[in-house]
Amino acid sequence: MAHSGSDAGETWPDGVSEAMDLLRIDVGADVGEERPAREAALFSRNVLRKQRHWERQLAAKKSKRKEEKQRRKLNREPEADNPEFSKRVMKAITKERLAEARSTGLKLCVDLSMTDGMSDKEVSRLAGQLRRLYGSNKKAARPFHLLLTDLVEGGRLYRECLRMNEGFLNYMIDMTEESCLDLFPPETVVYLTPDAEEALETVDADKVYVLGGLVDESIRKTLSLSRARELSVHTARLPINEHMVKNNNAKNFHSKILAINQVFDILLTFSATGSWTEALQACFPPGKGYAVKASFTRDSP
């Protein structure tokens, strides 16, 4: 008996009709199952494409940051006509200079034997001056060989230096409880004191220069001169009288008494330039009421 098919105008035998119905069912089922799979594959491709796009953007940003960092480094102005160095390299160079100064540099001792008569405030000020003195030496192109003599370990100044000056024990300075005469022959020692009669003319590599480590707010005169006479060594003063004159000021104040770091800055500048005029003009504190003579200023280049 014939059976009417689902398509119009078509009739199929019973067996064929049932087979066609089953085929339609199978095809419909496959199409329904493939759609989620295709959608899942499409979603995965979209995710992968977005991920690759994000990775390209990230790489581009990193490259841009690296280029910008390099550009800033190249555009940075060099210090003192030298290439830009990292802090680590500059620290190594400074350490090398200070180490070399210990064998070849001009010698300067700070005589710390006079701290017993100083107040706690004066001792504290002296500790600060030692820090600034060392800081100037570290920056110098040709640093001095520095020595702290008569520095009693555990004494007031020693403890104050530890308290105030970070890394004090790592300073590249020779520290000793001995006197300068225990270290050097007396004929090589020049004790710098403002009360000396003779002016210092030059800085000699064969000499050892001594600064009296003294802060005296009561201004007791000739203390450093008395110490030099006690040691029986040669004395000299900075050539302030020869190169400077009193400068009019509202307080009518004039003083040649300088802190040890100020004296040291003058010596450093003179050793670098060979000119007392330049050294005094650059480092003598204007508040002390003195100025370089006009004749020296005119003659200066």
C-alpha cells in the first residue's frame, strides 16, 4: 500500500518513507548539535584574538617606556663635562680618589687634643664641622690625606661624631689617639693658627698641615698658638691681611676666626687653583666682615 510523503505530490513506499523520516530527524539533530560547537569555537577565536591584541599593546607600551627612559638618559646634562655616571660608579670613583690621597695627597691633621675644655654644645658643633670638612674632601678632584689625631675612642667628641655623623666609622680618614708628632717629624709640621705671625704662602707636599680642632664660643685667644708652641712646631696663618680688607657693614663686625671646615675649604681651593685671591673670595664667609682687596680683584683674570 502506498504512503503519502511529507513533500507535496510525492508518495513513497512505506519502507522508503520511514527511512526518509529517520534521515530528516538525524540531520536536524546534527545541525542542532553543531551550532553550540561552532559558537564555542568562534568565542575561543575571539578571546585568542583579543588576548593577542592585548599582548601587542603591552609590548608596545614596554618598548615606549624603554625608549623614553633612554631618551631622558641621553638628554640629561653631564655633570662637570663628564658623562652621566650612576651613583654606584661615582661612589667607586670617590672611594678610589680618597684611597689614592692616603698615599699621594697633601697631608692635613685635625688636632683634637683641646676638647676637654669645651662645652657639650661646642663639642657638638665641632662634630658637625668635621662632617662638613670630610664632605668637602669627598667632592674634591684632588682630595687631601686627612687624619684625626688625639681622638680618644669613647670620648665625648667620639661619641658625638657617632651620634651626629652617619657612617662616621666608615669615613676614609685615619683616626688615631696619637699626636701628629707621633706620626710625623716635627720639622715637617705646620700648625695653622690665626695668631701666627707668618702668612702661609703656599701648600707644600712635603709638609703636614695641622688645624686645631677647636670651637671656642668664649673666644679665648691664642689657644691654638699655645698648642703649637707646646708641640714646638712651625706656625702659619692664612694670608687674610695680605689679600683682604675690612668691609663696612651695619654691625661693624670683623673676625678672622674661621671654623675648621671653612679653613679647609680655602686650602682645598688654593691647592686646586694656586690663587689665594680665588680661594678667599670663594670660601671666606662674607658675614665675617672682610672682602678681597680691589687691587687683587682687578688683577684677577
